[in-house]
Amino acid sequence: MTELNFETYKDKVMGCWTGKNIGGTLGASREGYRKTYNINFYTQDLTGDPPPNDDLDLQLVWLAAVERYGNMVNASILGDYWLSFVIPHWGEYGMAKNNMRAGLAPPFSGYVDNDYKNSNGCFIRSEIWACLAPGHPDIAVKYAYEDASVDHAEEGLYGELFCAALQSAAFVECDKDKLVDIGLSYIPNDCDVARCVNVARKCFKDGIPIFEARTLIHKEAPGSFGLHLYDKSPSGKRRSPKISEMDNEPDMEIGIAGYDAPENIGFFIAGWYYGDDFGDAICKTVNFGEDTDCTAATLGALMGIVMGESNLPRKWTEPLGGKITTMCIDNTSDGIWIPKTVVEFTDRVIRVTPSFLGVELCDLLAENGYTISVKSGTELYRSKADDYIPKMTGTWINKDSSHLYLFSPFIQHLDYPAFEVLVDYLGEPFFETNVPRGIRIMAVTNAHHMRHQNWVKIKLYVPEGIKVLGASEVELPLNYNIGSKSEILFEVVDETFIGSTLEMLVDVSLIGRHSYGIVKIVLKRQK
């Protein structure tokens, strides 16, 4: 461990949000088009008043959640904030809200019937977790997982884990190759995000011309972002969609709709490598086209962390005036307070960081402001020693380990002071009449906090018309060793249930303790 002093930390957090604002503004006017550009500066008429952009908006909501719940914030809490304060109904945002309103909690809210689960809407939210866990990619990734599972899964989720690790490490490391390797260590080696990142880096090292690199990144994991444009009426309003011009780009295959995170992450990594400096890098990223506000904003934030706000070019910072303009947040409801400037946003983040990280990592009594104990060198990578845990336990992953990507999208994770509960739905959350349906419940001792041997009681409650096949209640020994768990496979069958939504309750308690957890299981009728 090394120390990150307060002034350096604050400068880098300020650089993160300033860079995010710059990149999002630069790319906003070019978003949504599959074509290349040749821009070298803002194209808007800016007078210290940047246009609104969802890349920064959503993280303001997450900050409000952290200010209230601290490091206990999780996917369920973020989902409630999403429903209360996030306005858009488009793409993955809308699908997640629909699923949660139907009773499907994360991670199902991000997975079920979500054609955009592999898109870009969550990797653009990684910075808040990196800023709250500087120099601790494992912690940043833990919360990025909770965040991403609200409205994404699979490649979309991997994208946020990669970016969170990369940006957290950027508080203490500046070497591009090392940072990329750190980010890659937290996601599967064979996922499309990893492959596109590796193609981008290899193209640069092999001297491939930049727009040829763009084509090669796209071919590695073809997306479809920017194909569905809109004609505009004389009033400027959008109307019927049309397919954009593809004749001039015969090498750009049309991929699956919504499968956009891998190549767009590859694009901003390429812009970073090919760029000569801050401005050149974000311009090259926008010149790739597609989701230009997301890619340039994410790269701007990353470079802002590495450089610090004090080293960002005034040419790029001054036109924005340090202001934040929102478009996706419901400001009419009480409950959250939205910062109006980057300075205000930064101040609120650095105020909550000590309680978020805790006294073990943050020394509040240090002279000249608090200091943060941060990892360095090989400590920043995902520990390969952790690999024995999933091999030993199958699907369980300890909450403090760094391989959350191994979680199935069909497993719900709940955390209590003395134990954790994992609910494995064994597939998508559906049931059919007269077809047995299994649900596996796993209880895990929270061995990092309470090292005690226990007995756990697990009881299933079902509504009328549902029959439990076998026992509906068990008592099992629960060891405190890391990787130990107690589990029961409940099987139920719909015999005379008449509803379209099946809700069951599981009561998990440790014998001899007052604490318990009530888990709600929701299944939708398939036929």
C-alpha cells in the first residue's frame, strides 16, 4: 500500500468530471451516426454553458444514493433510485424500468427481454465508483457490478467492470499498457469487450492506420449503433426512422441490434493510444463515429484522472465554464440535490469518500487533508489467487473478491450483517403450469466480519395453488471458512395457481441470532 494525498486526489476527481464534461460535449453533436469525421474542436457555439448529456447525469443520482446509504448501496437501492429519479424510457433504461415495475429485481431487470443489455448505457457510469475507490479497482468493480446489473448484463456489464477498474487504477498508475491490463484482469479473457480492447491496442502497436483500426475493431464484435437515424421535419423534430448510408462503408457489417459496448469501448481505447495529447485523443475517438458522446466522455474522464484538472488544457475547459447541465434527472421530486458545477460535484464526492472507504483506508487525521491508502503495482490487478474460490464453491462468489463477472445473470445476491444469501433461479424467471420449477437458496457466512460457526434455517412460503415438492424448511450447519455455504434446492409446481405472477418468500435466519433475511422470489407465467 502507498498513500494518495488529499490535494492530488481532489485534483484527479476534478479532472475526471471536467474531462467527462468535455468529452460528452465534444461528442454530443456527432452521436448516433455510423460514419467517420474529421473534427478537432467543439462544433457547438459554447459560452460557458455546455449542453445536457446523460453520460454525466446518471452518476449524480448514484452520488445521492451513496450520500444516504454509504458503502451499503447495492443494486436494489440503485434500482429504486432509478425508478424515482431517472426520466428516460429509451433502450436499456426503459427496459430496466419496465422489468422492475413488473417486480423483477436486479440482476433480472437488466437481463430479461433486454435487447440493449450489451449496449453502452452502463460503462458510461463507471467513474463514480472509481472516484469513490481510488487505487482500489477491486472495490470499484464490486460497486460497478451492482450498478451495471440494474439495466445491463453480459458484455454491457463487462464494459462497466473494465472501465471502473481502469479508472480506479488511473489514480495511481499512468502507463497505458499497465492500465489496460489491469482493467482486462477483471473481465473474462474471451469476452468481446476484452477482444475489442486487445485489437485496438494491437493495431496501434502494429502501425495500422487509425481508420483501418476502426474497421478491425468493428469486425471483432459488430454492433449496429448509428444505423437507425431519423428524418427531421422542417420544425426540427424527429419523425420516421430510416437506415443510414451504408454504401460508403461496405466493410462495416451490421451487427445485432443493441450489441454496442464492445466496439465502442474498443474505439475509445484506440483513440487513447493513437492520440498525441488530450485534445487529439478525444477528437480521434469522436472521429470514429457511433456513440461519440459516450466514448469521448469516458476517455475524457480517464485522461482527466491521469492528468488531474490542473493539467487539462484551458482551451478545452474554459468554453464549458465548469457547469453541469442535466437532462435525464427528475428535479421535480424531493429526495436528491443535483450539483450545478463540476466544483460542487467534486466537493460532494470527496466529502463522502472517507465514510465510503472506511477508517482502514482513509486517514481523516492526516495533515493537510485526509490521505487514502491505495494499492500499487501488481496489487492493482485481480488476484489470480482468488480463482480457487469459484472452483471450490461453484456459483458462490464472496462479496469482497474481485471476480464478480463470474456471477450468472440468474443469481440474486443479498447481503446481511452476519451472512449473505444467494438465490439461484436456475434460468430465466418464468414458470409453467404442471412443470416442476427449482430454486436454489445458498446461505454464506460473512467470514470477513463475523467468524462464527452457525446453523442456518431456511424456510419457503408459497401461495395457494403452488405445491412444494419435498421439504419446505431445513436447518443446516454453516461453517465460517471462506467458500463454505449451506444450500437447499426447493422444487415447486403450479397445480391450481391462477395468477400470472408467482411470488414466494424465503426466510433465512441463523439459529441463536435475532437477525434474519426475507427474500422475495418473483416468477412470471410463461404460458
